[in-house]
Amino acid sequence: MIVKDVVCPFCGCLCDDIEVEVEDNRVVAVTNACELGMTKLMGEERMKNPILRDGNTWKDITYDEAIRYAADMLLSAERPLLYGWSGTHGEAQCVGVHMAELVHGVIDNTSSVCHGPSILAIQEVGHPGCTLGVVKNRADLVIYWGSNPIDAHPRHLSRYTRYAEGFFLENAFRDRKVIVVDIRKTETANVADEFMQIKPGGDYAVLSALRAIVRGKTETIPRTVAGVTREQLFRVVNLCKNAKFGAIYFGLGLTMTPGKYKNIRNAIELTSELSRHTKFTISAMRGHYNVYGSNEVNTWMTGYPFGIDYSRGISFYNPGETTAVDILARKECDAALIVGSDPAAHFPRRCLEHLADIPVVQLDPYPNATTAFCNVQIPVAVTGIDAEGTAYRMDGVPIRTRRVLSTGYPSDEEVLTRMYALMQGARS
Amino acid sequence: MNFLMITGRTVNQGVTVENKTSAAYAAETSTCFMHEFDMLELGLADGDPIRVTGPCGEVVMRAIGSLEVEMGSIFVPYGPYANHIIAAGTRSTGMPDFKSHEVTIEPTDEEPKTVHRLMEDLGGLAYDR
């Protein structure tokens, strides 16, 4: 059987044109997806049943026992951390927020270690963004800054920019210019019309120089700025000002480097400077397929996009204090529920040392690095493969993922709802 | 020799990311992409093990020559190896300095550890089924 219009649950592009061939309840072929999506859709290394760490061995347990363990752990903790959430659907994220409020815990999602700084900048100066469809059909200039879509979002170029048709562009491939700004000459830089190579840590200075040139303050620009020549800076500003519609996409090359959210703020302010001459927009290249959704769900339920602390009974937000890396590094939380992420692979070691000291329950379909720190892991269905639910694309468009297989695994939402019901029963 | 360590995504990291206990994931995330002149300076050939020392520890990786990386910097695909030596400070943003760590690199005879072993060194227990 061939299932059409499947939504790929890998990256923030959330491609919705995938075809999946299913035979004997297994995915046997995938069409249209990139290598990342295809591998995920065909992945088979699932954990078979819930497991419990018993001293130095692992014991198989039932879903009932595992859910009871997790509920008890959260109820008896003084400062539980509920972390992850970008690898699951919005309906499950909702239950997570309710649970955090009930136990006065901290709920944080993976954006604190990806585009959290971008959100901090947006909170300062706003977000002049647009949907991917607008860029595809209108943009005649695209800038990738600190982002390497060929490796991280492989179909972004073919669906929306470099290789995409555009309704308002006569010959999109010829008429659409692509500029790449990076410290490395990445694969994406190789397909760009202009590559601006910056010395590491120099993004803020280059953004400021571009803003000065756009404003006409050309006499203040030195011969080179962070390794970029004056001539190239002028050339890039000319390309931008002569474009009818420009779109900037930035990645972790801006959020993780020195300056962090101030880099993004400067890039957004460059966008608004350019919009005085022509039309410009800027957006983040979001990583996980539903990390944007975790920000949306958290914001509409708590008022804040990530790093929400309910210890006062009301939501409180202070990145750097209420974010997962900081809470773990300070050895502050006394239990952790991990859903749809793998902090042991992606957090600094000091955080893992604390994870080893506290009870941890993880909901994840696969054994991963965090499994080693779990007291209990509960395997769940994969959203977009054997569970369905809402995810938000990197441009904020909600798309309902589809179920292509029926397995016996419960979804994140089902497991969390049962956990929450037990917790409500105990607290009422 | 001292280098600036930058971490980031690669296609191979993404392809193996849902199978973190695999040898392929370990191989990809323990790869240190370096400029070939820097490798020459350290007497390294492609695939040679190196000891990378950061502000909070050391880890063994393998050096691979790359045309993308500038001299003086190294690129390591995101994962447990780079994070083994990355500091947890976030400068009040929630975000560690994933792309701006100063590290020291020297050749070594040791082999990179498995992901299981790295996790067990920090107090975890590998699950192997």
C-alpha cells in the first residue's frame, strides 16, 4: 500500500509531500524525502517494552508499572524538571504543561539549546517574518546566515529557495540570488552566488557594518570587518537593496556563538533597516520537526515560550535560571521527566553527572544516550509514523502529521494523559 | 596545539541520530574535522586518534582532513563526544558556548570510547538490547 502526502517528522521543514510504501505493517520504501527523513521513516531499532533500572541490570516492566513509577516520581519531587518536547506532537506538549503546573515543576524544551536566543531577541525587537510559501513565490534574494541547510534541512533549498519555482519569478533559478554567510565553506556555500566568510565570533560586527552601510554611513567602515573586505560588504548591501524581496534565514551559527541573542537582535534590526529600501524578512531555521510547536503550546498555555518555572504556583520565566542546562548544572532538580529529546547526547557533561544522581523517566521510542541515565524508559509510538498529532513547521504553520503504521505502541499523549490522571487523583 | 572547537549538524549525524547506540553514530560524532595543514603540523593522517582537551575534561576523537575548516579551528558533529568537554555555563541565556570553546589537541594511541562507555563514565548504565 502506498500512503501519499505523508508529513516527515524529522526537521522543521515538516515536508508534507512524502510517499511511503507500507508492506506487512512495515515501511519498505520512501519517496520524496531527504536522507534524514527517509532514515527516520524506515527506522526499526525500537525499544520493545518499558524498562526499569534495577541496580546494575535492566528489568522489563509493564506500561502500568512504568506510568505509576513516573507519576510517583513527579509527585514526590520537590523541584522536578520536565524537559524535551520538541520531538512530540502538540497534544502531548499540552499535557506536559498541565503536569508541570500540578507538581510546581520546571518545564523547558529543546529551544533553550537551539533557538532560545532567537526568541530572546524577538522578545526585544519583534519578528518580521513570513511563511515559507511567500519566500518561495516572491523572494529574489535569500541569505543563509550561520546555517547549512544542505546538511541540516536538506530540502529547504529545493522546496523554497535555490532550486524552487516561484510564482512571481519568471525564471527562479536565474533570478533568485543566494548569499551564504558562514565561518566554514560549507556545502551550502558551494551552491551560493556569493559566499561571505566571517572569522569566528565576528557575526555581530559584520551585521553592524552592513547596517551602517545600508544607512549610508559608509565612511566609518574599515578595510576589513571580521575577515570580510569592505568591497564585499558593499556588494552584499547592493544585492540586498536591489532585491525586490529578500529573506534571511539564520541558524545556530548565530545563536550559539559569542553574542548569542544580541547577534539575532542585530540581524533583525538589519532586516528592518533593509525594509526601509525594499521588502525584507527574517526567520529561524528551526531544527526538530515540532520545536516551534513546543514554543507555541508553552506560550499560549503559560505566557512564555520555554524555561517556565511553576515553583511559585504561577508561571515564571528567566532564561539562564529556569532553563534545563542551568538547572542541571546547578544540581537543582531532584527528578527529571524527558520527552522527545536526548539531553545526554546534547548537554554538557556536568548536566549528565547530575542526571546520574536523580531519578529519571524518559518517553522515547528508541534506546538513546539518555537511556543510560534512566530509572525507567517508556517506549512510545513515533509521531508521524505510528501516531498522529499536530506539529508546527519552522514558519509557524501547524500541520497535522499522519499515521502510516499501526503498532501496539501508545502515543506520548496517551502515556502522559494516563500519568497525569494518576497525579490528579493523588493530589485531589 | 590550540584550536577553536565548533560543533554543528552533519547529514551523517542526522541519519544516525535515532540510533545513538550504533557504531555509525559514534563514528560520526567522534570525528574531528581539521584543516590539512594543522594535521600535518601535528603529524596526523586521516583517521588517527587525537586527545582533545577542553575546559572541563578530555575526550579521544579521530582526526579527518576537511577543506571546509579554516586553520586553527576544528569542526565536530554535535553529540556526546564534543559535549564531554563542553562547559555548562550559559552566560544567563540558557545556551552553552557550543561554538566557541578553546581546546588543545595532541596525537594519542588511545581509541575513542563507545557512547555506552562515555555514559557509564558519567554514572549511567548502558542498555544493550
